[in-house]
Amino acid sequence: MPKKFNTNRIVRYVSIAFLTSLPVRAIAVELYGVVDAFVGSTKSSGDPGSVGGLQSGGMSTSFWGLTGSEMIGDGVKANFRIEGYYLSDTGASGRSATDTLLSRNAYVGLEGKFGEIRLGRLANPMFLATGQFDPFGGSTKFSPIMNPLWSPQYGRYIAGDSGWNNAIGYYTPEFSGLSGRFLYAFGEAVGTNTSNNAVAMLYLNKSPFTATVAFQRTRFGPGFPAGGSAQNVVSAGMAYDFRGLKVFLQYSGTRASGVEFRTDSYMVGATVPFLEGRFMFAATQTNINSVGRQDAKRRDAGLGYLYALSKRTDVYISTIYDKLSDQGSGVSTGIGIRHRF
């Protein structure tokens, strides 16, 4: 007796053949990040004593990330990026207990000839502007400029975080070496925009000369002076590479609204190549003026050496001196390893 046709099986075969013949847009997803740990002791000005041990993020804050893109036609592509900090000494997520899982970046965007638009949690360009013109590469453990501006233990004179929630960002194409980054973060408070933040940054790359200027107005986030309602920040930096010797200059000024509190930070620094690495030098002075207390100065100086074991792995030794006018001095020193994957 002849076999009956199995129509369901035929439909499945035809469907599979049709679906596998459709064009598929490949999306490559990249995993990357930094693992950084050091052994040493830390003490900022005014601390009762030093703390020794193993810590995370000496030269770079340890983080992981995933990124990918898809071409969607007419030279436009969709991008995404998710990044989170972690502590390499304990394995804990975030830089501290207050950080969310994706506290570095978490956005989706469109990119084309018009530049790029991003939506989500975005890295703050002001942090980039200050860190990029720093001989210590933006370290928040050993940099004489980044510590006073961003680390709570050293004053944290720039209010707000290094990343902003509920943000929309526009990133311009490069025109003759000039590019810009513009961010606006919605506070999402009912009936008011008094918790919204904004920042604009311009960057010039005319190698061997580079420069930046950035302006930020924050109304929400950590680090506000007591009684303040907003803070304005202006930062400018420049660097020149004399065929190896690279010199850095930077200024950052903060002004608070609603309270008399202002700071002016000046930094000079350099990197000098030596063997397969470089020496790093920097000195910073911050003038602090506020009503109700005597004017103060914070002086920071750093010296370090970073040696490249390979293109992705380096070792370093670094120390920073910190002194606030009316407090005792502090010194932090560390020896560490950094690996980029």
C-alpha cells in the first residue's frame, strides 16, 4: 500500500528553506574591559592614618563592557553599549555600594554622517575633558588633578557623577580636527526641571597639539556644596607632544548657586618616555573660597612610572602627596598591574 504524503512535514521543510534563504544582517558583539589592582597604602590630607592592603583601580577603574552595531541602510547604523564597574579586589559590582550594575554606560543610539545620537545612561564629557589632559590618564587613585575634582576623599569639587542617567547625547563628526559632545540629562521630577543637568565639550586634535574646553551645569547628583541649588563648572586643558616629552596644562573652576562656594584648580604635568614605559609627573593647586570659613588651598603632587609588558598589560608604581591648608598631609603609594581585554 503506498505511503500517504505527510503535508505537515512538507510545510516545515519549505518554511526552513525559505527562512534560511533570507538575508541576515550580522551583528558582532564585542566584550572588552579593564582589570586593575594594586598593593599599597592610602591616606589623604586630614585622615587619622593610612590604610594598607589590596585595592582596585590604581591607574584605571576596573570595568567590563559589551558593544555592538548594525548597519540599517543609507550609511546609518544602530549602536548599543553597556558597561559596568567592579572591584577587582573583592569582585563586588560597582565602584561602591551605591553604583548600579551598568553604572558606566547603558545606551542605544544612531550614527551616520550627521554624527551620533545616544539615549540612556551616558558617560559625562566633563569627566573625559579632565581625565584626557592628565599625565596619569584619569586615575582617581593617584592623579593630582582627578582626585581633588572627582574623589570624595580629596574634596570632590565637581558636583555630579562621571555618568548621567536619563540622558540624551549628541556627538558631532570631526571637522578639521574639531569635534563636540553635548549632553542633557532629565531629572524627571514632576512639574519642574530644577533637577536637569547639561554639559557641552569641544575637543581639538591637531597632533602634536590637543586641547579641550567644557562647560557643565548640574542641579542634581552627589557632591553639591551644602545649601547650593546648582553648580557651574568650566574646564580647559591642553597638551603638546615634543616627540616624546608630553606637557599638560589644565584649569577647572567651579561656582555654586545659592551659596558662596568656589574653587579654582590649576595643574601642570608631563610624561617622559623611558625604556618600554613612561614617567608621569603632575602638580595641582586648588584655591577654595567659601563664606563662613577661612580661604584654603589644597596642594597635590604625583610621581609614577608605568611599564608596558605587552600591548594590553602593564605594571606601575605611583605615589601622590595631598595637603589641605588646615589639615595634616597625606601620602598614598601603590604598585599594581593593569590588563585590558
